[in-house]
Amino acid sequence: MIQRIRYLFTGIVQGVGFRPFIYRLARRHVLVGWVRNDSAGVYAEVEGIPSHIADFICDVTKTSPPMAEVHVAQTWELPPRGEPGFAILGSERSPARKAAITPDIATCDNCLAEMKNVADRRHHYPFINCTNCGPRLTIIRDIPYDRQRTSMACFPLCPDCQQEFDDPANRRFHAQPNACPTCGPVLRLLDRQGQEITSGGAPWQEAVRLLQEGAIVAIKGLGGFHLAVAADNDHAVQTLRLRKHRPEKPLAVMLPDIEAARRYAHINTEEERLLVSPQRPIVLLRQRPGNDLAHSIAPGMDTVGIMLPYTPLHHLLFADGFLTALVLTSANRSDEPICLANREAIQRLHSIADYFLVHNRDILVRCDDSIAAVYAGEAMLLRRSRGLTPKPLPLATSFPPVLALGAQMKGQICLLRHDEAVISPHIGDLETPLARDFLRENIDLLENITECHPDIIACDLHPDYYSSQAASRMTANTIIPVQHHHAHIVSCMAENQVTDPVLGLAMDGTGLGTDGRIWGGEFLLTDMLSFQRLGHFRYFLLPGGDQAIRQPWRTAAALLFSAFGAAWQDPARRLSLLPMDFPAPALHQMIERRVNCPETSSLGRLFDGVAAILGLRGRVSFEGQAAMELEASAGKGKGVNLPYEITKEGTVFILDCRPMIRALVDHVFLGASLADQAASFHQTIIAAITDMAGKIASETNIRRLALSGGCFQNRILLEGCLASLSKAGFTALRHRRVPTNDGGIALGQAVIAGSRMKKEGSDEI
């Protein structure tokens, strides 16, 4: 008896060598038929003895290519056709687009071995790749994923590369970006006027020499340009900071291999797994004291962001051993997207970079580096971008199509289709026209690669956010504003595929509340449709509004006023905690009369204010700086529990930190160290959050929590809360694959909007 079965495979099945894999597997199991790409996924028809087909499909799921994620979406039994063999057919397009675009993949070991082999025709070729590695999303125009739909279409294959491409036994069989020095992209080194620099060596070798001499070189990578300087040259790093207008924000460092990374940072097993993974994110690691990195790379921090090479060009820059470490930061000005094209880079970066190492393979999709860290033994994404996007995130249930535009900070958008969420590359803060254009690029990208154009748009409740304004200008039948912290918690629930109500702990810097105040220290009874605010940190004032974010001494003054009343101005005690040039009388009047002093419950702003009270930092040059330095100080100290109060106003619990502020001030004047004070603050916040959760749980009987918001990027806070809440009998959900910061907001917005539309379409209304 002969049987014929058609399969539709979905998931990550294009651009990962899946069709060659199916071809070889079918021949191994003595099956005939065909396989082809389709915009719905990969179709395969296999014909043969039923037991052979059963073994075949078992091997498909068990032994698929390393970067593939395979789902058997549908099967059909068909009449046998008696074909003579098995073939790979040309791609087709179908109305139901389900195929997922593969993220960009770091250079594999096989390609690296060839690149290092002087006898290989791709020796030192900076664009080497195969079916297991290389560019994917960043070179694609459309799916199905075939060469003619990528930026490699303008590079016809030479006979040798064509032979590899056509040979089922070759690992470059149907590798769409396949190329070599004869037929593929080439490097050029340019000066800041765009004139080519020629020398005796290859362009990358000349770039290495310039970097050694202290030059700033803009390097075209996978998803855009990086600005590079030698990481052990403090003068070069400071020059980069000055030109880029990035005075203190930490810079990422690329090291040649994992052995080098161990010399610069403490690395555990999970951190090593992240560093060497095909995704190659930047990983936040604890610095080893006395390393050779320039001090100005991460001033005031005890961590440093490290990544390993992920393109052939990166490996070449370290090949001769002349460079030991490179600062590699996104090539842009503050609040602008990463540069994409050669001409664009020279126009936007000619006052920053001294030289440009470029190539002629177009980048079609901007894609910044992903950032990850390991907290409580598990990896957590802080930025989901290159190497990870647009890999779909599976959801617990199916939704109507929804497009969510995210928040104002750390922007990312999300598109729901069926039971999957597709999240865009990192966009960044929507403060500039270029960043807003990038938002539009990402909307077009997601709608194009999914062939889905949702008529339901979700956005933040805040009307002044650009993403919310953009939603109002879109031609959609339904626009659903979603409260910021509700979106945070549902994002965590959706990632963990939880649909039952949870107690959400939403801790961040800023989000418009339903009462018109600025929230950020919230305890919310949450489901996919709605929430009930059951607790929050006691409101305090933000003198000057947004100015208080950049000048935490303003928040410190408000906290001191809240804790001590008018006595906070006493020059002998309270005022000595604040900058000497700080205008006490004028600020006192502003606070007392509540002029331009919005109220907030934000834990993030509380961190800022305490950092200023302790004399750590009164002004910041980037968002979260004071809190990050407070965390770094806390890691060196020994804390004690400070007092706080929990009261109840109606049905809402209020966490009052004024007793803690008074105790901190008393400890300052008793000579307590900054490190011990910072540790005591963290320890007290952890205890207070656990106490609040316990009081709310005693009334709701809900003991499953969801932790979300930018404050949970703080390692001490997150790990401390997880341990304390577990000890108190709670089960706590946390983020892993979606950022806990505002980069995860869009997922929550989309799921809430989709849930509401599903409910409206049901009989429950």
C-alpha cells in the first residue's frame, strides 16, 4: 500500500535551510514528492510506504535545522501520483500568509572556518553565509523568502555559487544570500566627505589601523551602522561621547570571543549561553575590577554591556589581534533611529565619524542590537530586536487582527494575527521627526510581512504621546486607548500565556492614570479586559513636571517637603542634601502652592528622588541614570529595614514611604555610608511591596502575581521581590522574551484591544 500526504509547515521555516532539510529527509526515507515555499509557510507532499512517512514526519519535528521552529499546521491525504523522485519546486504565494520571517543569524562555525582558511575561495570574505547563518529580516522585501525578494537580487550568482545553490548536498543549497568575492557585495572605506580611501590592504585592515590610532569609524552592519572606537582608548571614547552628545549613558563593547569576555566580566552559565547564541544580544554583565576598558564606557556603573561578533566583518576586525575590544554603539544622534544607507550615514554622521566602512548590500530593515540580562538565573530581554524580531510570540488564544502602537519611550509596535503576536524591531523614543518616520516604517514592515492590515488600532491612554496621536490619524474603524500599566501587566500575562486574573505589580517611571495623575507604583487586579486599582504608592509631587525627570533634586525636594513639611528648608540639615545652587525659596513656593507640580505614585521617580537625597546624583543625562547608579551603590552595601506605613482609603491600599524618607535623612546625618543607605532603600521597597501584596491577597484570595514595568530592570529589586514574594506564598510571573520596560507595552495593548473586540463580538454583551 502506497500513501501520499500533503503537509503545511508553519513557524520559522523559511531562510533556515528547511526545504533542503525536507529534501534530504524524504530521500533518506525513500519517499517521492516535492517541497516548496509559500507565503503561508512550507508545503510538502510525500509519497511512499506509510511507515516511512510516519518516520519522516517524526524526524521533521525531532531533527529540524538549528534555527527552525516547525509546526505541522495541516495535513491532507491525497491519491498517489507515482512520481520518479523528490524535488524542490519554485515558491508560490497564497492568500493566507502565515510564514514567519527569520531573524538575522550570527555567522556559524562552518562559515568561520572557511573564512579563516587561506585555501578557501571565501578566505577573509566579509559576507560569507549559508543556510544556517547570515542576514534574513534586514535584507528582505517580501515573502516567500527568495533571493529575488531580497537586497541580494542585484548580485547574480557566479557559476561556483550557483552550483552550491543548486546542490542538495551542499549547506548553501537554496541559501538566498549566498555570495563570494567574485559575485557578491564588497567593502569600501570612505572619509567623511564620502571619498574612497585606498591602501595596500583590504578596507577592513585599514579600518583596524585607524581604530588603533584613535579614530571613530562608522561601520555598516546587519541592521544599520555602528560607531566604533577602540574600547581601551579613553580619549577616543570621550571624543565619541562629545560628538554624539551622549555624555554618560553606558556604551556597549564587542569582544573577540568568550575567553576575552571572561577577562572583562563575571559570566555565569546562562550569560555565556546568551553571549554565544546565534542571536548574539548585548548582555549586561558585572565588570571585573581592573579590566582594560576605558573608564568612560560605563561611568558610575558596576555592569557593562558586552557582545560577541555576529557578522563576518566583525570577526575580521579582530582577526589579526591588533584590536582587543571595540566600543560599538548605534550610529545615530540622540533620539534618532540607527542609520541605514551609505549616503544617509555620511549626511547624518559626518560630524561624528572620521571614516566610514561601508558595503553595497542594501539594508532594507533597520534593526538595532538586542539587549539581555540574566536575573534570578533566567534570561530576560531588555530590548527585543536584532536576532529575535520578527519571530512570532505564541499566544494562549486567538484574536482578531490588531495593531498596537506602543508608548512614547522605548517604542515598539505589535501586530496580532490569529494566535500569534509579531513584534517590530526596537524603534526608540518618539521625540524626533526621524524617530516618528521609523514608527511608520515599522507599521509598513509588519503589515507587509504578515499581509495583514488591521482595522483595530490600540494605543496609550495618554493623548500627548506621539503614538497615540498617530493612531488618531490612521484610517481605522476602531481605536482603543489602553491604560499604560494595564498594558504592562497584560504584556506579562500574554507572554506567560496566562488568561486568568492576576494581581499586577506595575512599577515604572511614568504612565497616565485614569484619575489624570501620573502612575508608576501600582497594584492592579488585572485580566485581559480590564483592571481594578487596589493599591499604589502614596502620591508625591513632581516640581516642574518633566523637568523633575532630568533634575531629580526637584523630586528630592518634594519628598523632603512631604516628609518634613516646611522644616525641609532648614539649611543646617535638609538643604545640605541638595545642590548648592538649588533655589529653595522659589521651589518651596512652587511646592506649597502646587504650581506646575503634578502628582505621581511612580516608584521610578521615588528612586530618582532618593538618589538625590543621598547625594548620589541631582541631575541626569539619560533616563534612569540616577536609579541605575543607586542600584550599583546598593550592591556594595548592607541594608536594614526602614519604616513605612500601609493605610487604606476606601477600597485602595496606600503605601506611604514618608517614614522611610525621614529615616534615610537621619541616617545620612549619622554618617551612614551611601552604599548601606542605598541597600537599605532597596531592602525596604522589597519588603513593602511584599507586605502590600499580602494585604491585598488577604481580601482577593489571588496569589498569582505579574511583575512588569521598567523598575524591574533593577536586578536587586526583581530578584529580591521574586525571593520575598515566593517566601510569602505567591507565584510571580515575570518577563523573559518581551521587555519589562515600555518596549513590552505594545503587546499588552494589542491583547487588551483584541480581547475587548472578541467580547463585543460574543453573546456576552
